[in-house]
Amino acid sequence: MTAPMTVSDERTGAEPPGRPGRGVAGVQPVASLLGVIALGIVLVLSLDLVSATVALLLELMLLPVLRIPVRTLLLRTSPVLVAVPLTGVSIALYGQASGRVWFDFAFAHVTDGSLQLALATMLRVLAVGIPGIVLFVRTDVTDLADGLAQVLRLPARFVLGALAAVRMMTLLGDDWRQLAMARRARGVADSGRFRRGLSMAFGLLVVALRRATTLAVAMESRGFGAPGRRTWARPVRFAGPEWAMVGLLVGIGAVAVVAAVIAGTWRG
């Protein structure tokens, strides 16, 4: 975790021992973040099938390089995999109508144009969502916070506060289980599922607020909110591997656009 008002290792150029693993292949996570944002911007410039398909195929070809277990990959990408068909159905029913009409009822119009637009949108959601998730599977949130503060120059108070909040979120599950066991020991655990859930949610909120207050006081006492230039225990270097990651993701988007232009499907 970043250290407030301490002597930075930047003076010696050495990194602290025992540093947790960084993102993909040791790349600073903020590089992956910038690359994914750039890829998303490139892909939303046109809603055609060719660019989305090319980008998705290139990403799937690079997935084995990450060596992510299939089960982990499916679990992490499950929100995107669930959202894709829902997005496709909504656009197929209410998208721009053109060409042959397949279904027409009230505000729902399924035509060749809406089906093509739905397919292109589904592929585009996959092309943007998959790298946005898999590149951060092994990311350490402290490394990401260091990059946001030192590379992107975001306010340190905001970054450190968000980092502390993310770290504390892992305790919510333990707090919920402890509340459930405490209620069961008091004999009030079986008084209606809905009522019990509301009561436990309120109790969890109280515990979270107390912990947040204690953490805020502790961070202030250690100088996290002190004015002036702060130093960092782990200096961040945005060098060759980071630029290569950004260039790779931007290159995927550029190849997809060129393929769409050559195929004549580009709609800028």
C-alpha cells in the first residue's frame, strides 16, 4: 500500500522486496486500463459486423497467452456473457427497422436491419468487455492505485480512499456471516426471510460505517490527508512493456477498422 510522507525508494531506484505480482506479464495495470479505453473508443466509432468480428477474433487468439484457467475465465466474464444476449434481444426488437420484416407488434419490429444491428452490437460488447475483464483478473488493486496516482495524476486522497474501500469490501462477507451466527445464537434467525434480510442489511451498514470511521481517523493520523507533495513507497514506471500493452490494444482496434473499411462495411 502506498505510504504517506515517507522517504521514497525513488531516490535509490530500488523497488521494495516482496512486491506483489503486477498485472499481465508484469505490466502496470494502468496501461491495460488505458488500452482498453482506447480500444473501446475505436470500436464504438462504427456499428458494423466486420470490425467487431475481427477485433473479437484477435482477442480470442491472444487469450491463451494469459494462461487463465477456463473456469476462472468463465466466472469472471459471466456478467458480460449474460448481458450480451439481453442486449441483442432488445436491439433486435426495438432497433432501427430496415429490410425484410420478420416480426411486427406494437413498438417491436424485427427486421433484417435490426437483426444485423443486434448481432454487431453483441459482438462489440464481447470485443470490449472481454479484454476489460481478463486483463485485470490477476491485478493487484494497490498496483492499480499506484498507477492512477502516479501516472494519471489523479488526486491522492481520492485514490487512497477508493483503495481502502476496496480493501475493506472483502470483509463484508465475514461480517455478514458473523451477524447471521449472532442472530442464530440469540434465537432470532428464523423470523421471516425478508424481515431477517432487512435487519441484517441494516446491521451490516452500521458495522461498515463504524469501520469506515475508524479507518478514516487512522489514515488521517498517519498523514494520508496531509498537504504538500507526498512520496510513494512503490514508485511506478511507465516504460516499454506498458507502451507495448497500449499499442497492442490500440492495434487490435486499428486492424479491425482497416478490415471494415476494406470490406466496405465501415459506417463512421
